[in-house]
Amino acid sequence: MTEKWTDFPATALTWEKRNDTLRIPVPELDEGIAAAVTCYPSKAKDMQAIALPTERVPDWQHRAIRKLQQLLERYRALRVYLDICVQCGACSDKCQFYLGTGDPNNMPVARANLLRKVYRYYHRPLEKILGGEAEAFNERVLHEWYTYFYQCSECRRCSVFCPYGIDTAEITMAAREIMAEIGVATKYVTEVVAKVYERGNNLGIPGPAWIDNCQFLEEELKNETGKDIRLPVDEVGAEVLLVMPSADNFANTDTMMAYAKLFYALGISWTTSTYCNEGGNFGLFLNYRNLKKVNKRILDAARALKVKRVIWGECGHAWRAGIYTNTLNGPMDFLDPPHPVHICQFTAEMIKRGALKIDKTANDDHIVTYHDPCNAARAGSLLEEPREMIRATCNKFVEMPANTIREKTFCCGAGGGLLTDELMPVRMAGGKPRAEACRSTGATYLATPCAICKAQLPEVMKHWKVNVKVGGVHDLLSRALIL
Amino acid sequence: MNDAAMLWNVIAAFIIGLAYVSAFVFVGGLLLRLALYLKTPVPLKIVQTPGPKNVPGVFARLVGDVVIFPSLFKADKALWLGAWIFHVCLFFILLRHTRYFLYPVPGLVIDWQTLSVYAGFFFAVPALYLLWRRLAMSRVLYISGLPDYLTLILLIAIAATGMLMHYYARVYLVDVKAFTLGLITLAPVAPPQHPIFLAHFLLVCALLIWFPTSKLMHAGGIFFSPTRAQVDNVLYPRYVNPWNDEVQVD
């Protein structure tokens, strides 16, 4: 699958912009066309490391049904959303994965129906008698779940258009939690969580290598600015603990250096932690227990380093899980309020206070547009701050069409644990709406505060031949900041 | 008593019994279901952002969602128009029917009488549109199951029998009112011997029984939708998940 594939026919449709709206072509149904694109299954050692069954448990059907019952008792969203969907189809053309593949199981309502039919079988007798689609949890259903609940990025776009706000992400999360319970999960997601427990971050960067990278970036900064701008690690007593995506220290180093410059300019002491050098929380894509456990590391690190604040870096999933920190592992009252804080909120506030000297012309070589990461926009209330930052640091800022930004933003196509090579055909198809929206602006720089988006979008733009550089929001600040 | 009269007495007793059973199932089932929603915790604050920052804001968002369907408007203009007219017609039809259960009849119901009759007549248009799109639009056809069609057909049949009584096979209203008031005062009398009225009434009983166990629960369920019925204040104050401690992490 990763070698060579033919694009889904759905992606051949024509997209155009009229006024401020991107006209979105809706493909015809092509049942099962995406069925062959599935994630590699988890490895036993990773499953063991994250306290899940190493292989499918013998009484898997029974355990899955019991888990469903437990989740119904624990999650109001699941209970209500399984009941009240009227099957109107308002969401059916809103998911980037349906628009890209044309596979009907990627329509949010049909995706949810994969779980709803099992719910109906065990919990809704009258609907079942009257001919509502109902099916026992069997091998075939499990395979459908494994395929299509891992073609959902949990981005919540469907929920914006649903008259009742039904959030398919909640359904997907429940299905994945049930599958995890019986020992069915994907290699990518479980590997990442296991790496966090072993090394402290999603990429598995060992502590010494992390420190090396930081020193290397300090040298880079010295060459660039002539100043001793530090990237402190494990510094007890620093004011701020920064939990950024580990990719910032490895791939998106411009963003990492931007954080360093920012704190340098403000004169605020900060540190990263080799125990927890990761904001991203893949437990979110798996089950509550791992969500909570990954999240706990942040507060443990904050306590150990005796910091006053924790600031989350440019990462969508990190922020979606980060905003739950107080609920999962709080109270956070040993830190200074407000908490949690996102770096874009922090920087936007500093700009407003006039604490930073900025030369906007430094970014004049770019026409900048902004991609709302799904988690930041629809789950994390982070819509204005990144825009305020861009307006404060760039002269040429253009928005993408109105129906593709803010709470209506399209997911990059790789969120929710889909950023893995074997899903490439679905990832590229799911990224098409964002690529076309970006193309319509003529922008040369696509700013986004999310490590998943920063990994996915360059591939998407290359694949759909949109000539744009993808980078962080703080990267723009970094260029314009006068030290 | 002759055979026909005996048979009618049995049928009448059955209809009266069914009326009480369906009313009981409807009210009891609805309340139980809503109580279940209320009882089920919301572990994490999953409000769809940007959302209202305070309780009055949430209330306003929900009222807006119930009255004008703004999300549907964003999603699909034709469906929005069809669904909105459909629900407005239902509202007026229900309003008019309170006259059979209230004595004296409220002034508002009498004032809106004509409008309500038109609503009943016009109801067929959005209802048939909703049925048509289930069959004609491939994406909606794909997700439609038998209960989706049956619910619509049931509503259409109820409206059709209602309009037949109004325009064609008129039923003697005094008998109807005696029957309905008898039911609610727990002193039931036999229903009018009018086949279309009886069909209308039985279909309504079926709808009431169907309601709590079907997608019709969207009517009350929307108030329990966590993405809409929460304040967008996830960062402060601390939100507590009642079962958080049951999930142990080392």
C-alpha cells in the first residue's frame, strides 16, 4: 500500500472557489472502495507495555459487549448519540474521508451506524423487531470497526453540522476503547503510547539525544542571532515547563527555536523535561486509562521540576488532551493560574501587552494562510489567538474559504492516530479538501500550530501539487522577532 | 344485547385499554429514558468550541437549536427548509389537538384554529419531501433503515386520516370530545363508531408506544447532547469526572 497506489476516483472531482466559499464536490457512493486500507495490527510487546491484552482475548465477543455496557453507563454522549440520530444525512457530505474516498462507511452517520447496529442488537429490541439494522458483534463487524474507526480522525467536523451536535468522535473513541479491551488495536497508536512510557515522548527520543538536539539548536541560534539563547532541559526551579510535541525538537526545529527566542525575549526561565518531553497524548485515541496515564506525566514532571506554569506547545492533540488535565489528574492548584495554557494564548497575550518587538516586514516574502487544526478549533477554543499572532507578525495574511476554516475546518487527514504510512491512500484522499482550500488562496506559507498537521500537510500538498511551505505559527514570530 | 353490540363493546374496551397503555408507555418510557440520560455522567468536557461561555448562553444555543435548526441550515438548505416546515406544522397540529383534551379550550388554540388546519393540510408536503429524499438521494438511501421509513409513513398516515376527518368523512366532534375527556378524567366512554377516527386514534397509539424506544427521542435527547449543552469553560473551574478515580494509573 505504501509503494504505489491509484488515487480514489472521488479525488478526481473538480473544486473551485466562488466568492468566499469553496464549492465542495460530493462523490457518488463507492461501497467498500476504502476497505482495503487498514492499519497494521499492534505488536504484543507494545500492548503489554500499555496494559492491554497482547492478543485477541478468547471470550472477545462477550467482553466487548460487557465493555459496551460499561461505556454506555459512563458516557452520556455515547448513550444519547446512539439513541437520537434521526439518520437525516446532514453530516453525510461533511467528512473529509468521505469526500476523498467516496466510501459510504466514511459518512459520519454510516460510521456511527457500525456501532449503532451492535447497540441495537443488544439494547434496542423494538427497533430490531421493526427491521432496524442490527447485528451481533461478530468477526465481520469487528473487521469493519477496525477498518473504518481507524479511518476517522476524531476531528468533530460532522458534529458542527448535526442538528443535535452528535459527535462521531465520541462513537469512534468508544469503538476503539472496546476493541482495545479485547486486544485489538493498531501498531502505530500503541507503539507511540509505549514509547512515551519508555522514553517520555512519542518519537522515542532518548534523554541524551534530546539534550544533544537542544545543544545543537542553541548553536544554530547562536549562528543566526549571535546571542546565547538557551534551550534548557530538566532545569529545576524554572518558571515554565514547556510540553511541546517531541517532533518540534526533531523535525519542526524552527518552531522549537522560536519557543526559545520567545522566552529569551521575555526573560522568562523555562525548561523541557526528559521525563515528559511530549505534549501529544495518543491515549486519547485508545482508551481512558492511557489518556489519563500519559497526561499524568506532565504534572509529575511539573512537580519534580518545581515549575510555576505548564505551557502546551504547538500540537492539536496535546491541547485536546491538555484541556482535560485538571479533570484527569488535577487539581492543578500547585501551579499559578490560569491553567492549562497554550503557547498561542500565551504569546498572543504577550503581543497584546506589547512585550515583544516585532518587525512584520521580515515575513514579507510570504503570503501566509492559516490552517485551523481540528482539535485546536473545535475542541480547544483556539481560534483567535493564532490569527492574532499571524496578524501581528505578517503583513500578508489571507484566510482560506469561509466554509473550510474555524469550526468548519477540514482535518489535515491524519489526526486521531492515522499518521501512519500504511494509511497513505486514505490520508491523501482525506487531505484533498485542505489542499484545495489552500490552493484557492495562492498562499506560499501555510501556518498551523499542530505537529500532526505539520507532518501530514507537506505530503498532502506535494501529492496534490500545491506549492506551499508548511510551518508553525511561532516560526513566523521567530522570523519577525527583534531581540 | 346482539352480537354486533357485544363485539363493539369488546373493541371499545380494547381501544380504551390501548389508549392507557400507550399513554403510559409514552410518558413512562420518555421520562425513564431522559432520567437515564441525566443519570449517565459526562466524564470530560466535550463542548464543541467555540461555544457559549455561560449558562444563559448555553440555554440560548439550545433554544436556537430547537426552534430554528441553525446547524442543519449550515449543512443542507433544502433539508433545513423541509425539516423546519415539517416541525412547524407538527407544532401547530399538536397545538390544535389540545382542544380535545382541555376544557374550556384556551383562547390561543381557538385564535390559531384556521392556521392549524392549514398546517395539517400542508404537512403532507414536507413529509413527502423527507420520504422522497430518503429514496431519491443515494447517500440518504444508504443510511435509511426500515424504522426510518415506518416512522415517516406512520406520521403521514396519521395526518392523512386526520385530514380525511376534517374535509371528507366528518366525525361528530361532541362524541370525540366525550371520548377524549373521558380518557383523561379516568371515566372512559366508548369512542365514536367512525372507522377513520378509530384508525387515526390507533395510529397515534402506535406512535406513542414507538416514541421512547426510537430515534424520536431526539425531541428530548438534544437537551442532553454534551457537545451542545455544556458551557465552554473547560479550563476553569476544574471539571470533575465522577468515575475518574475508578481508573487507576500507576
